[in-house]
Amino acid sequence: MPTRLVLLPFSSRLHRALVWISLAVLLVWTLSGFLHPLMGLLAPQPAQRSAPPLSVSAPDLHAGLPGVLAKAGESAVLRLVPGPGGALWQATMPSGERRYLRLDGRAWSGDDAAYVRWLAGWYLGEERTIASMRRLDAFTPDYPWVNRLLPVWEVRFAGQAGLTAYLHTETASLASLGDDRRRLLQQGFRALHTLDWLDGERPIARFVLVMAMVALLLTAASGFLLWALRRPAARPTPARRWHRRLALIAGLPLLLMSGSGLVHALWSAGDGAERGLRLPPPRFDVARLSALAAMPLPAWPEVPERLGSASLAASPEGAPWLILRPPLAGGWGAPVPEALVIDLESGQPLANGERQLAEAAARAQGLPEGGGLERVTHFSPGYDFRNRRLPAWLAALPDGQRVALDPDTAQRLDVLSSSARVEAYVFSLAHKWQPLAGLLGSPARRDALQVALLSLGPLLAFLGLRLRRTTRPHSALGPAASPHITPSSPRP
């Protein structure tokens, strides 16, 4: 029996049997999916999108560093950050507590909460009355894991709109900005699109999501078979004609979205318990720093005229290193320059200083020696933009994992297994269509295209439902099986 005579009846019955399920899934899944781009389009916009500029001269940094070294103590991270009256040294303790010093080592009068208030005014462009503040050490429904950064401060402002900012003081960044409207959209998306209301029953939620995506895949695949193998009608009804046309336009996007959604439901890249930020243990040799602070520091070689960041690090043997970086240039694809790493005891720069920083960070995080280290200077599915830091170094482990490290602070930024990397690429390319953001000029245009194409899905299903009521199943074989179809009719 010809393959066509086998596939056509089977595809027709399968397509007709799944039409109600597919309609329900498309209505819930597509309409809830629209909430994701709407969250970005309708979210409140900050007055400033980047961190405050760091302003400090190399002579002032050199003159004040002995006082800072004397108080470095047991901090896990020590870095220079912009502050209200100029640059401040920020010491992050192993507990996550942050303390602040002036350039000369004297204690700053404020604490982390005061620093947050200043950052909030910078990003909003004005001072606003704060209704409440709290530090978050774990993710919440309003501040989910996709934001990556912890700990952050949740700052709720007075007013009916419920404006709320989430601020990460270590990087002086605005992790998220929302209001009551954005929270409502986020709750709808998480309830209908990812079934997070079944958080305590994740196997059930995953089963429902998998079955929904499988139904869409089977409906789309059987529809494509019918389009390719069935002989078209001589005078198709408007519903049939538009059903076929829309299938060609929306069918492939629906296949990509449902297929990648199935992969994501089966292997959710964000579920890894070992992912996320992790501070290194204290690395500074306190006695060595105190001895260095008690004597004049050697002069440094030529340093960048403008500093984008500065940090203190330690070699595996405890030698103190100063890390200086110029500001990152703006624009897509701008180069990320290497750090200037100075050995404070000799005053001389280190050869391949950034690689030495990465090796020290891998050792501080307890990673096995001998793995490859790769410098990353752009965001990609293998190193997500939500990690917020460039450059980073990826350490390759024997089991196939890739661990992202911040060379300046020796923090672990992310962990991806081999399968998680594959899932991340599939989800980025087939579900989120990330390359189109660059090709179209902005994520907003990409989102608009997604909304336009996916909105055709429910219409496609409605037309199919109408055809189901007016077409007999045996007509799938074409004119030989149905007296209402003319053999010589052309394909529309």
C-alpha cells in the first residue's frame, strides 16, 4: 500500500482528535505567553540604566590604600564602588554583610541600607519616600531565580502604584524594577505558562506541561503532513483556504516554540541546586596585609586614566594583588580589555594577570586543577546575560560541567552541565528567538514579531475546529474518496 494512503487517514484522524486539546492549550499557553513581553513593555522605566560612574584618580587610590589594607580583615570580597561623596571601598564578609570604607581606610558613616537609598535615588532620578526596605537572601515569587543576583535589597516606595526596586549593592546595579501592574502580569505568567502554583507538586506540573506540548507538536506535525500529501479542493471554502495559509505562516513558529517548551519542561536549566552566586572563602593574609600597610607602597607603573572598577585579590600563596580596569566601552561587540593586575608588594604588573586571577578564583572555589579556562567577553546561551558580569572565565570540569567565575572577586557566577548547555541553546534560539533581537535592532521588536506570529495560533485552531464540523474524515484521501473534490484542482 502506498505510504500516502497510510499516512493520510492516520494524520487526518490525529489532527481532528487533537483539535479541542490544541485549542485549549493554544488559548492558555499563547495568551499567557503574551504576558512575558508585556511585562517588559509595560514595566516602569528607570531614569538611569547603568550604574553610577566610578570617579577616582590613581594617586588618590595609591595614597589611601595602606589604610584600607590595614582593615581588609576577613572579607571575602573587597572592591571599589561609586558612592555618594566619591568612591568607597566595599568589603563583603563571608556572611554576605557589606561594610564600607573611604579611600583612606576610614569607616564610612553609612551602612548597606544607606548605600541602597543612594542607589535608589540614582536609578529613579529623584528622591522618593520609601515605604519599606528589606534584604533578600533568597528568591521570592516577586523576585524569582531568573534575576540571579543575591543578596539584594527590596525597596518599596510610597504611593498607590506599588513601585518596587531590587538593588544589588556589590555591583551597584538595579536588578529589577516593577510595580503592581508588572507583578500582576508576572503572577499570571507564572500561574498559567509555567504552572508555578503547583510548585509543591512539580512532577504533576511537569507532566501537564509535557502533555500540552506533545499535543501541540502532534497537531502541527499531522497538519503539515496533511498539507503536503492531501490533494487540495477545487473550490476551497474561505475557512479552509485561510487555515492552510495561516498554517504555513504560524506552523513553524508553533513547532519551534512547543518543541523547545517540551525540552525546557523535561530539563529545566534553572532547576540546578548548585547554580547561582557563591562567595569565595576569605583569601587575604591579614598579617601580610598589615605589614604591607605599615610601610610605603612601591610606586605603580602607568595605570588607566579612568577607572571602571578596582578590586583587591590574593594569590593562592597570599600575595596581595590590585586589579584595575578601564570602563567598558558602550555598543554591541565592544572589546573587553584585559585587567591590569599589580603585585602590591613589588609594585609591578603581572604577566597574563587576568589568567592568573582566573586560576586563583578556580582554586578558591575548590575546582580541580588541570581543567581548561576560557575567557568570555560576551553574553550567550552558554553564559547568560543575567549573570551581569564581563569578562568572566569558564572553567571546564572533567564531568563536562562549565563553571563561570568572576576573576576580580573569585566568585562563582554559574554552573552549567553539558545537558543544561544544550537546553539553554535550544531555549534561547527556538523559544526566545534571541538572535532576532540583534537582527531587528531591539528586544522589543523581536517580542512584537513573536506576539504577531503566535497570535495566529488560536485563529488557526478556530478555523480548524470549524473545518472539523463540516468535513468528513474519509475526505483526507482526496478526490478518490470524496465526490465533493475535483482531481484537477490546483493547490491554492
